[in-house]
Amino acid sequence: MAKSVSLHARTSRQHNVVTWRDYYEMTKPNVVMLLLLTALVGMCLATPSWVNATVLICGLLGIGMLSASAAVINHVVDHKIDSVMARTFNRPVAKGKVSVNNALWFAGVLGVVGFVVLALFVNMLTAWLTLASLVGYAFIYTMYLKRATPQNIVIGGLAGAAPPLLGWTAVTGEIHAHALLLVLIIFTWTPPHFWALAIHREKDYAKAKVPMLPVTHGVSFTKTSVLLYTVLLGLVCLLPYLTGMSDLIYLIGSSVLNIGFLYYALKLKFDAEPQTAMKTFRFSIIHLMVLFVVLLLDHYIPLSL
């Protein structure tokens, strides 16, 4: 009996051993990589020539570290909510593997180093804008908006839409209308992207008492909202071509991607199956990633009618 208890205790301790993977998970690496892709495209579109190597490396490093810091703070602030949701209950802070204090120290180091890198090797405008994005996501969205209004992701989405602007300012040191247009694309993309996930996890959000749109207004209303925002996204995605920012490769690529997104939004609204919401969510990630790759290709391989 004593051996059995001892074995159980050792197994429990092994399960609670903190590794670098737990800290890595808290940074939401997949999300940060997508943000860095959009920041990279913002850098490249800001100049007709190649991006300076120091600005490229230090810019992406600083933006990435501050984004990772915001993600860690999100883990801390949301750890009680995460602990009751099936999608997130295994997160390191929610599970108790990483303490709140250690997570906050980790976030602080990432944030300070990221800000210093941007301030010293890029420019102060990018450093302050990136810090503002951290505050917007980690504090204004996570601590207040997420718990206060079903429009949380619409308002808070502005912070997550900033990376292409940050990439642009890293290269030019100034804010440009074309950079704001890239921000507008991600800002419009965020609600249908996140609401598709919220539909799939509606019971989880209800259990955690988070006022996501499916919880407060119902799944049917949210599906309609996804569809309407997807139509709006298609229109917004035409603007880079209509303003002369991009050429034919972008027009064709973005049109195909938007038709695909619209297909999933229509299916979600009128012919949904149990996994349709999750499939819509996954396609939305592919949509944004490929859209920005197409922007990059169009920039370096201009093709006009």
C-alpha cells in the first residue's frame, strides 16, 4: 500500500514538472508566427527594395517578444476561465504547472527585452506602437472587454490587427495609409474567424460565463454575423487593388480566398454539420496566412492587366 502511494506521488510530481515547453506554450507560438508573417509583409510592402537586415531581424524579434509577452499575460489573466473550458484546461497556468508569479516574470522579461530591442535597433515609433498593442490585447481586451461585452472581439481585434502596421513603421518610421489598409483587413477578418470558434465552443463559454456572441445572442445570430462580416471582408480585401497598392496576382488570389471563406460562411449559416464551425475557423487561418503570402508575391512580381 505504501509503495502504491509513493508511486502515485512520484507520478503526480512528474506530471507537474515544469519544462521549457510549458513556457513556450504560454507564448502561443502559432498565433505569434501568424502575427510575424503579417508584420513581415508590412515590412516588405513598405519599401520597393529589400528590407535592411538589422531592421528585419530586430523588428521581427522585438514584435515577436512583445506579442509573446501579451500571450503569457493572457494565460495569467484567463487562468480561471481556462481551467473550466475543454479547449484550455491543460494550459500551464490553468493546470497549475507554472505559477502566476513565474508567468508574470516571464512576460515581463519578454516585454522589456522586446521593447528595448525595438527602441535601440529599429525606432521608437514601432516600440511604442507595439507596446500599445500589448496593452490593448493583454489588458484592455483580456481583462475588460472579454468579460464586458459580446462585441469584445470586434473592439479588441484592433490590437491583433496591428502587426502589419508595426512592420511598416519599422522600415519607414512613419504611419502610412497603405499600412492602415492592411490593419483594416485583419480587423475585419477577426470577428468571423473568432466567432466560428466561439460557435463550436459555445457551451464552454457559457460554462465559463464569458459573454461571447453565441452565448448572449444565440448561435443562429452569430452565424448570420459571421456571414455578413465575411461579405464585408471580401469587399475590404478589394481595396489594395482598387487603391493601386497591389496588382493582378493579389486580385486573383484574394478573390479565390474570399470565395472560399464565403463558401464556409454560407455552409455554416444554411447547411451546418457538427464540425462546420471548426472547419470554418481553420479555413480562416489559412485564408489570412495565404492572403498575406499573396500580397508578398504580388509586391515582388507585379503583374498588371
